[in-house]
Amino acid sequence: MTDPISDFLTRIRNASAVGHKTVEIPASKMKLELTRILHEKGYILAYKLEEGNPGNTIKIALKYHPETKRPAIKKLQRISTPGLRQYAGVENMPRVLNGLGIAIVSTSKGVMTDKEARVQNVGGEVLCFVY
């Protein structure tokens, strides 16, 4: 697999499109940080790291609107790819939907949202947009 983050986003996108309650994803430190941010910002209900024999997996409980059954995540968009890395300084950090969505950024101080990166005055690689 050449791009594990893109695979992570695609698995969540596909599972929410067909209405699955949970999705299992092969675990890594980066994927765990992305999942933590999605949980903190309210895009997923819960997550759990399950240790297994071939490898660890992250089990994610997806979030839907209680009446309309629409997924909480409307769009997951990969920005920086292995073939074309996208970096942003703190002065030109992207704003997603004028602040309604989040951009997940990998910085020297860890993986965080665009708002947290502005507060900590750091730039980094823009991984994805979520709204």
C-alpha cells in the first residue's frame, strides 16, 4: 500500500456511505492520531484499539444524524499525497468552509487541527479536510 492515510479515509468514507455502524482499520500511530482528532471534534462516536495476532486494528463507531440517518462526516478529502506533499505555514493555514470544517495538519508538535496549529503558531503538512 503506497498511501495508508488515503486508505484510512477511504474506508471511513465507504463505510459511512453505505450506513455501517462500525469500521475496522489496520492500526498505526498516525491513523490513531487522526482517529483521536475525529473523535474529539465529534465526527465519530467512539474508537477502540484492538490488539490482534496479525496486527492491531482500530475499531471506529461511525456517527449518524438520529432522524435523517445521514453521516456526520459529509466529506473527507485527502490534500497531501505521497506524490505531491502540501505544506502550509501558520500565516497561510487553510480554513475549511470558513471555519465550519477542520483541516488536519501534521506539525513538528504532533498531529492537530488547523485551529490548534494557529494557536501554537506552527505550520506543517496539510493531511486532509473534514466537514
